[in-house]
Amino acid sequence: MTSKIFHWPKVLIISAAHFLHDVYSSFLPPLLPLIISKFNLSLTSASLLLMLQNLPSILSLFVGAVAHKLPWRLLIILTPLLTALCGSLLGLAPNLVVLGALLVTMGISSALFHVPSPIVIRNYSGNKSGKGMSWYMLGGEGARMVGPILIVAAVSWWTLEGTWRLIFPAVVFSLILHLMLEKRDYQSNTQQGVPIGNWRKTLKQYAPFLLSLATYMLFRSVMKASMATFLPTYLGLKGNTLITGAIALSVLQGSAAFGSFIAGGISDRVGRLKSLIFLAISAPFFMLLFVYSGFMVQMVLLVFLGVLLYATSPILLALVLEQGSDQPAMMNAGFTTINFITNAIAVISTGFLGDRIGLSTTFHFSAFLAFGALPAALLLRRNSLVKR
């Protein structure tokens, strides 16, 4: 499967599956103001709901270790459907136990989808892995632009308890995906004659790189969590409506989709690490402008913030898969696990700080903290096999 040719149709099919999955997994943040009111939650408790959804991502290491034994094609088709089912039922949850169960199931489905799918994208991208990852991330970030608008529109049409109707488009989409996705043994193409089962050795060999990666992501994660998770709540506390919050989140995610789309190709030309250094400097600067601006200016700044916050995703994913490991699924699982851990820390910290010092002050703090990603990027350059 791996060649120097960029296979457009196949890359677009997998990216479409990513879009389908992430549309439904993005429903929780815009629903948080309603869920907080329905169950009388604090911001810290609300942040724990986000952690529940992301908690199963820790299973990514296990999924990566046994990835060669899993039916990748079926996972790419069925996990978006499972996520859609759970996401559509969030509004019907009668209590926090049921809500938590739905979120955990969504998280497990997400872990099973996000480990194999980038490997398939890389194999279909030839020598333009950054470009392939940009299309893949465009599917994810585009979904997070559409998702908030879709779920808030559904609430306005059918009330919170009527959003279960959104499952039907996902069923149709999954059937189309089943017909279009080529039937082949995808996982066998990642082995290329290399013995399977060396995942412990892989983690040990790349530990310095992965720790550097984690440091870079951690410094940026509180700023990212503040915007992606609590932006509608932040705007609601300032007197704006739920629809306004959803529109703002969609503006952020729309620009994030654009940033993810262009970033991989740019990093193919100018270098992965140079791009990461630029983003480490520019993103917190625009975050500070955002918190000191009025509402209309903030809406404009969301366009820039979306690009700068999310442009790192395809760059980091391409960088991880270019480290020369004979266990790409394991490397991707390591990346996914790091993403979960840093995001979980960030979401809980943001909720906790929001309760203690207010969301506005928390947004300020996250911007200053994000400048720490600059020395982390330099550390990443030292420990990466890719030096540009």
C-alpha cells in the first residue's frame, strides 16, 4: 500500500469517516450550559464529564499493542456509528450515571477509531504525509465546526430530549462508508515483514521523544481546553445566549479546520519543528488579545486562534509517524495517550480554576502558561529524528 503516490480518493474516504465520528463526539461542550443547569453541576464537575469522555483514550496503548490483530476496516466503519448513537442520546440521559456511561462508551469508540485510521492515511499519502494528515485533521476539525451548530439546532427544534433523532443520518453515512471503503487487510500492510510484539521496546526507544512531545502539548493544552471546552460557558457568563456560544465555538472550530488543513502541507515545505516553534509563540499572543477585547473583536480573533491552536495537530501526528519506528500503530497510540493525559489535566485544571478564580482569569492564566511551549519545542527538536 505504501508508495510515493498520494491516493486522493482513499485519503478522502478515511477523512470522511473521521468527520462522521468527530461530529458526534463534539456534542458535549455546546451542551454543557444545559447539562450544568439540568444536573446543577459546578464547573469542576462539568470538566469531569469531559474527562470521562476522554478517559478511555488511555486504552490507546493497549489498542496499539494489539493493533495488528484488529479488523481495521470494520473499526473505521462501525466506531463512528457507535459514537453517533451515544452522542445522539446524551440529551435523553435521565441521570449522571447514564450520562457517564454514554460518554465512556464514546471514549472507547474514539480510541478504537483513532489508532488505526491515521496509519491508513499515512500509507495512502506516499511521501506527502503532512498533506495526508492535513486532510485527516480537516475531517476532525471540520466536524467540530459542524457539530456544535448541529446539536444546538437540534435542541432548538426538538428540545434537549429530542436530539436522539440525529442518529439516522449517521446510519446512512455508515452504510455509504461500508460501500466505498476498499475491502482489504489494512493492518497487514503496517507490518512489512517486521516481527510484531516489540511495543515495550518501541516505547523505551522513543521515550525521550515522547516525553518532549508531552511537555510541548501540556503547555498548550490549558489554553486549548479553555477555548474548546468552556468557550460557550465563558460567553454565557458574560450574558450571551446558547446559540451565540455555539456560533462562537463553530467559528473557532471552522478556523481550526482551516489551520489543520494548511498546516501539514506548510510543514512539509518549511519543516515540522520550525512550524511548531512559530505556533508556540503566536498562539498565546492572540489568546491574550482575545481576553482583553470586546465581544465583536473576540469573534474576529477566534478565527486566528482556531488556526493557531489547532495547526499543531497534523504537524505533530506527521512528526510522530516519521520517527522511523517499525511499530507505527504503537507510536500513534502513544501520541493518542499523551493527548488524552494532557487534555484531561487541562480540562480538570480549567474547571477547577474556573470555580476558584473565574473563567476570565483562567483564560488569562492559560495564555501565559502556553508560552512554556517554546522551550518545549526546542527540547522536542533535540530528541526528534526529524530536525527541521
